[in-house]
Amino acid sequence: MCSEADSAITAIVTNVQRFSLHDGGGIRTVAFLKGCPFRCPWCCNPENLSFLPEVSMNERLCIRCSPRPDGRLCERSPEECPTGAKTILGRERTVDDLVDEVGRDRVFFEESGGGVTLSGGEALAREAFATEFLARCKAAGMGTALETTLALPLTDAGALVEATDVFLVDFKIADRERSRALTGIDPDVRDANLRTILDLGAKVIGRMPIIPGYTDGRENVAACAARLIELGIRRVDVLPFHQLGEGKYDALGHAYACRGMRQLSEEDVVPIVDMLERGGISTVVSGE
Amino acid sequence: MLTPRTQAIRASLFARPRQIDLERALLYTESWKQTEGEPVVVRRAKALRHILESHEIVIDEYDLIAGNRTRTPRAGVLSPEMSPYWILDELDLFPTRPQDTFEMSEADKRTYRDELYPYWAGRSLNDWYRANLPARAAEAQKTRIFSVAQTDKGQGHIIADLPSVLSRGLGDIAAEAHRRAEGMPGNDFYQAAVICVDATIAYVRRYEAECRRLAEAAAPARAAELLRMADTLAHVATEPARDLADALQLVWLTEVTLEHESNASSISLGRADQYLWPYYQASVAAGQGAADIRELLQCFYLKTNTIVFVRSTESAKSFAGFPSGFNLVVGGVDAEGNDASNELSRLLLDVQKDTRLPQPNLSLRVFSGTPDDLYHEAGEVIRLGDGIPQVFNDEVNVPAFMRRGVSLADARDYAVVGCVELSIPGRMYGLHDISMFNMVRCLEIAMHARPHGYESFDALEDAVEKTIDAYVGLMAEGCNACDEAHRETSPTPLLSVLVADSMEKGADITAGGARYNPSGVQGVGTANLADSLYAIKRAVFEEKALSWEDLLAMLDRDWSGAGDEAWRQRLVTRYPKYGNDVDEVDEIGRRFLEHYGREVECHANPRGGRFQPGSYTVSAHIPLGEACGATPDGRHAHEQLADGGLSPMVGRDTHGPTASLRSVSKLDNVLDSNGSLLNVKFSPSTLAGERGLAKLEAYLRAFSRLHIQHIQFNVVDRATLLDAQAHPEDHADLVVRVAGYSAMFVELSKAVQDDIINRTEHVL
């Protein structure tokens, strides 16, 4: 892992997803920065955990162009792969380059009230890049959103708030020790940062992934809600657990703690939504 | 919702298998035999008159609008006067052919073989065409680069001046015809015009008489309805329309009469929200209730589904499933450039929610000032998944016409004929669907002309352009022979009366009577050509990873050699494709479609007009693909070309629907004044809820700002998802939306795919 100082202003980007209808309002383009210091067992973007480019092998696209006796792994390099089954995830991009690419959909952002969402991994692990990128997008007239745990120390909160129209901040496990043990996230660090950016006038929406056995307990939800209220955050996106990441774990050859776990429907999260609403928090279930 | 009446009408359309109906052919032939030696335009008028006087008219139990072309709905009308040959070849195949089947009785088959065929063989439009087609143009068609259409059927693809029919009435139009005929007795067209218009008036009165006859025996409620219909018919036989009931009745009988005249596809309906508006207002002012008005519009919409068009097996491949072309346009700008939409525009869109049938083929015109609520109404209908309405963009289509010398006011009044062809209602005879041009075949010919390759990529591009130029010229010759064949054998005097400026000029539209006289030819294959050339540029010329000879060999054996499949996959996945907002490859598409268009513009037609380019395929990307071998974009031999016209190749647009719009926006869209077609695919869940609808509306507004001519939407069904699961390589572009997240379908695990498939079915 290289430090911010000598990396100038580049970051490893895995994907720029256009016409993304979630992660902020309107038609959006989401840029995913690679690398996350945390390890949530249910993570649906396992390709963005490591800070380095890595090889992914999607067996479903493989045409067995080279012999693989006894079910051995493909020995060819990603450059040689004809189908893209084996591919390198993550490419170093400059801010300029990335701003140009996301700017291609400006017409759609303007007409839909959408814009750019910076996601990850944990985009604030590359705070200088993130701030510069969002600031440049905003200066170009695009709406900006940042999806983050906010659980890392901030170097320049003022610049970040200036550049970001809306922060989408995770509320996962409320109990500090349990959170640190299971995910590495320290909610106290997040909350300190939240107070800072809220004081600076940031608009914040909470995001609560509902993961069976991890975050869906009544006590945890109540504790998250209390924290949200205390901070003055009155809007939350409720994200029922899904298995869209399962295939990616296979392709990366990573272990997956939530394999085979049942996906949740909108109905499944109704009790949680009711609880939040009763507490005075307006919710949107991202499932419609 | 449909009413009990309109439910019954709708059910009756599909109650019985479609029949072949020889009535018109027999009447036409009977008249033709009696008019030997007379001027052809007069003979055509007399044939029409004979049909209008004699064909069996039918008023159904539930009809509120009269007018039937055939005895049973959706029957097929054969025109041996256009070409008796394909019909003879296919006589036994009508019930079993793969597309557009009809039943035909043995007695009718005998009649056809013994009476109709022997008379028309040697006398038809097709005979004239073949006798006068330059040999080199005939030879060139064997390459399957182009094939001239309308050489065995009516020309159609036109909109009559329906506003004038409604505001003047048939009586005034007849009076003008008589006056002009008396003033210029030697003008055959005027003589024919008199015959046709008088016959049309008499035809309307036949329906009136039939209503009165039926009323005598009907139950009281129905008798009252029939007498009201009779009163309407008695009035509109000569007088201008007074209200919506008059207007819809007169429009429909005008359409039916024009179908009797030329038996052609796509005698379209134009801007109905504009010309029906005063009559709608009159009905509302007179106290007619919203429910009655809606039912009347439902009846009218259902009528447009009673007429289908028989095509040859070959033609039905390209135009599968009866695109009879009752295109009906709402919205857009008025003559001053302001928003023309009104309450009726919204209602005409909304009635589609009731009828849910392919006709009328609704089109919405949009421009920078289109009101949000009109987008909203259209979005709701689009989301039903019927692909209706399609959307046209004034921001590019009005300037496109002005580049062709159409006046600003006329350009702002454009409408749509057939599928996506742009036309000026009541003022243009545009031969809009006269040929399609297969640019991918030109690439194949240029490649095979040099077994050892070209010295540079530029030299290859030049060779493709020169091939295009040569065949465009030959296509124009072929189209012009067909144009003249219609003039010499099949003038359409009634239609001409209803197209400005034929009455002033004293000439049938087939002889140049219309104000505007283009010929429209479609350039097809932009996506496959761009993808193929870009792959060659990179793999052969820049990376030198693949030799020209090896590439040609793989194409010739359709990727069947050892290791070919790996190369094919590499060509598919490793080089960017048109439709993903990648400038280098989009630029190749732009260059060639523009080159084609500029070459097309160089050619003139016999009516004093010029050729103009368009780019659409309807379903012709299937047969045009059949004509092509394997291509360097990784396409298999005979596999379809990219659909639509401007759409990316299926499965190759992996960057989503905003990227594909951006790619299309880079083309010179103003050049394609004949019309172009873009298909965009969404999963139903993407468009679900108010938020989904809002995004569709935003997408449409962005489409307008990007100056693309046309767009239509497919909402993806379960069958597609199942196919995507079995053949992921063909569906790399499929974005699905589940549990609040969008994802590429092929990247999901099977379990999740199954989940999505099941939920999608639930949504549908």
C-alpha cells in the first residue's frame, strides 16, 4: 500500500457504473475506488477490499481455450484471456481522467437531478483523491454524493463538505466492541466525524444494511436509531440483505461468510422500518 | 378500461383465423377488363369506383364507426395487379408459412390459379418494373446489398390531408375536382379525380343506407344507435365534420377508401391530436361525456386493427407481424414553434392503456418545451411494455426537413408514416420505404476483393466507401424503375386529390403531383460495420496480432477451425464496440453512416425529388444478417445484424443505456431525414414505481437534448432472462434491478439469477 503523499492524485478504480439508479437521487454514475480498511462479512463488493489490482476469474464465461486437466485452474494471463472471464480488476486513474468519464452523462444528471456517487471500498481511504474528484465534479455542475463509513480520521473535513452534496453514511453495528470485532469499524470515530461535518453544514443520509444475525437485531436497530436521532439525522435508507456479491467472491477466490444466506425482501424489513419511523426517522427501503 | 361494447369488438378481431379475401382482386380485375384502352389513371379510378360500389359492406353488432375493408376482420387482400407471381408461388403456403399466416379456401385458390393469375401475368406493375429495370441494377441486387421494395405491392407510406377532408368536407373537394375537370377537359388526372371523389361520397352513403336497413330489424337501443350512425354518415358524405363522432367516422372511411384504392401498407393517420382537436372541443361543449368520448376513441383504435397487410414470405421476414402502419402522432410544436399538445394528446395516449393492441402505432413528438405531464403520461404507457408510444424528437427532425428544402411551417408539421419514417402530412409523397442498403455486405465485398489485404487501414476504409458509392448508384436506378412503374401502371388518383399540390398541378402524386417528392433509402449495419472495422484496425493493422489472411479464412469458415472460437471471443470482448460511448469506434460508425447519406443525396428521382437517407431495419436486421457471412466483430455467419438501425449490436452495449444514447448522439442525425430507429431495453423493475417513471422521463428529456431522432423501449421479459442465463455471451448488456441494486445479469450467481427471473415474472 502506498501512502497518499507519493501517489500524487491517482487512485485505483475498479468500475464506473453508469445509469445507476441507486446510491443517491436521479440517474447516477457511481465510481468505485478500490480498497477498504474494514471487513464487513456481508460485503457485496469484495473486489474493492484490497487496495491493489487483482485477478478475477468468472468460470461462467470461460470457454476452456487452454487445457485444464483435473479441474486445474486456468494458467493463462488475463491479457491472453479471449472472453474476459479472467480479468484484472482495478486500474490506476487520475482525477482528470475520472472526471472526464463521469462527465459524459451530465445531460442525464441535469434532467434527473442525479449526479456522481463516489463509492468503494472506502473512498475516504483516499481522502485527497476523493475530495479533489468530488470538488471537480461539483465545479463542473454535477451533483455529488459520497458513500462512506466515515470511520477514518479526516484530514480536511471542510474541503470534503464543500465538495459533497450528500453523504451516505453507514450505520451497521452500534455496539462499539462488537463493531470493531466483526467489521473493524469504530462507530465513535464515525460519530466524531459526523458531528464535524454536520457542524460544517453537510447533508447526511444514514444507510442501514439489514443483515440477518449481524445488524437485524432489535437492540442494534434501536441503538442505531438512538444514535441517528442524537446526531440529528432524520433520513435513512434501509438496505435489505442481498446476494449480488456471491458470484464475485467465487471469481476472486475469496471466502464468503454469508454464502447461501437467505436474501431479505421488503416485507422482511417492515418491522425495522416501523421501528425507525416510530422513532421519527423517515426511511426509504431500497428495494422498489 | 374497455366497455362491454369495445371488449366484444376487440374479441371479435381475433375470434377466427385470418382469411385470404379475393373480393377486391376480383372486382378490380372485372373493372380492368372493361377499361382496356383508356388512360391508366382513369382505369384506376374506375376500378376503385367498382370496388366501392360492389364490395360487401358489414356493420357489426357493436360498431359505432362504420367502414370495413374486408368481410371478416384482419383478412388478407391480394393484389395480383401489383404482382401475380409471388402469390401463385405461395398459394399453398399461406396457412403454414413461418410468419403472418392466413387461411385460404380451395375454391379461392382455384379462382386465383384459373382466373386471376392468367389475366395478370404479363400485365402487372411487377412486369413493367422488371421490363424497365436496368440490367446492371438487376444484377446488383443479386449481391443482396439492396433490394427494391414496393415492386409487388402498393406504395403507401404517406399521410393524406385529413385536416382538409374534415374542414372542407368531401362535397367541397368534389366540387373542386369537377370545376378543374371542366376547366381542363384534356387532363386525365382531373377526370380520374372526379370519378374517385364522387365514388367516395356514394360509398359513404352506402353505409348510411345499410345502417338504416339494419335499424329496421334491430332492438330499440341498437336501432337508435344505428340511426345516429346513419345521420352521421349522411352528413359527412358531403359536409365538413361537426364533432368528434363525425370526424372519426370521416377519417376512418377515408382511410378505408384509400386502402381499397392501393392496398398499401402505411397510409398513416398523421397528427390526430391536432386535426381532431376542434371536433373534440365541439363534442365536449355539446355535453358529450368523457366516458362516451373514450369509448368512441376505443372503437376507432380497434378499427385500425381490422386491416392487416399480406406480404410475401420474404417481405414478412423484414416486416414481421403486420406493421400496417396506422401511425398516429401526438405532441410536438405548432407552426410557430410553441407546444402544440392539448388535452386530446394525453387522452389519445391514455386510450392505449385500454386497447393494448399494436395499432394505431402511437408516436409522441417531443421538443425542448414538451410539458412534464405529457412525458409522464407517455412514460406510464411505455412502461406497460408494449413498446408504445415511440418517441420522436423535433429538435433534430425539424432541422432535418429544413435541410431538404421543406418550409419551416411544413417542417414543424411533420408526422410519421409506417414505422419511423418522417413525412409531411398531406404534402409529401416520399417513397419512404423504397429500399434498405446493407453496408455490412459492402465491407465483405471490399474485404474479399483483396485476399492479401490492404496496405493500410485507411485504404480499407476507402475501399468500403467506394463499394458503398457504386451500389448506392445502382440502388437509385432500381428505385427509380419502381417509382416509374407506379406512375405507369398504378397511379393513385384519390390519394393524390388528398395530397397537396396535385390538384393545382393537375398531376397524380406518382407523376410528381406532391409538393415534396423525396425517395427514402435506409443505410443499415452501422454498428456491425463500425465494430468490424475497429477490430480490424486494432488486431490486424495496429497490434498485428492477426493476419489478414487468417482473418479472412476464419470468416470464410465461420469460426469453425481449431482456435477460431477463442479468436472470435477475443474480437467480441477485447475491442470496444459501438454503443458504449467509446469515441474511437463510434467515430467509425459516424463516418460511414454519414458517407452513405452524402452519397444518397447525390441522386435524383423521376418526380423532381432527390434521394434522402434514413436508418431503420424494422425486423430486416434478421434477413439482412442472413445475407452476410461471418464478420470481424465476432458475429457468426447469417446471424442478425444490429437491430433498429442505429442501435448497438445486441449484447455488445455493456455500458448501459446512457452510454448507448451518447454513442448514437455522435452520428450526424440531422442527415437521416427519412427517419432512423433506436431500440432501448429496460427491465420492468427499472421502471417500477414513481421513481422509476421519473427516471424514464428524465431519460427521454436527455434523449431530446442529445438530438437523436427516435427512440423506443423494450421492457425485458422472462424469456429473455432465461435465454440470458443459458447464453450469457449474447446478453452481456442486460442490466437488471433487484433489491434496490442494479447489476449486470451475467455476472450474478445462478441462484440470484433464478431469483430475478422469478421476481421479474411477478412484476410482469
